[in-house]
Amino acid sequence: MTVAMIAIATMTLVAGMVDDLRSRKVHNALVLSLFAMVTAANFYFRGFDGLMTGGMAMILALIITIPLFALRILGGGDVKLFGVFALAVDPTSMFWTLVYSIIWGAAFGLTRAALQNQLSILVRNTVRAASRQKLQTQEIHKIPYTFALLLGWFTQLTLMRAGGFL
């Protein structure tokens, strides 16, 4: 993966995170403009083969994250943003970034619930979600997941740089 594409992938997640933190959603206009920019940059820096690799990573990202959206683990904007991010990287980096972001997201969710003395509510919601029971909207714990995606990406980059197995 080239330094330019690492920068593009990082900028994609940063832009999504800023939008998410400002408005609590990732807007479609941002996702579409990032998609056009990442596609052009991917072709420019990695050529047709790189575009195909990124396309495969994007398709795999959507295949993995759409069920997470259906289970209400991820929001729709997070899924779309992650798909565009995946276009800038390879399938392995996409997969491990998602795994690390899930770990970061769980850590954030548990920390937030603990700080708000709501761990029992979080456990109850988790049990209800696992058994496919309806959750009351005011009881759902939501965090800006784009920050967890960015930290997952930074974790993947750090492990790649350190020569780790991933």
C-alpha cells in the first residue's frame, strides 16, 4: 500500500469523523464526494489493479458491515463511509481495521456506560439485542462510531509498521 493511499484512507475516516461529531451522522453528500475522490486517487496512485483490489475490499466491507447495520450495531453512514475507506486499502487491512474498530467501539461503549452508571442498562440492552427483542429508543447506547473506525485504522497501521503478523 502506498503512502499516498494511506493518507487518502486516513483523510477519508477523519472527514467522516468530523461530520459525525458535528451532526451525529455521516451525510451522503460527504460519502459520495469521498467516493469520487478515493476512486480517482486509487486509479492515479495504484492503477487499474489497485482499483480492482480496492473494489474487492469495498465489496467485502459492505458484505461484512451490512449485517451489522441490520443488527443495529453500525449506522448506515458508518457502513457507507467504511466502504469508501475500504476502496483505498486492501482486503486484509480493511478486515483488521474493522476488527480493531469493534474492539475500540466496545471499549468506548463500556467506558461511557460505566461513567454514566448505566452498565446494568447496557447489559440488559445487550441481552435484548442478542435475543432479538425490541429495545426502547431512549435506552439504546450510541457512540460516534467513526472515531472507533479511525482508531481501528491507526491500530492496523501501527501493527503493520511494527512488522506485526497483521
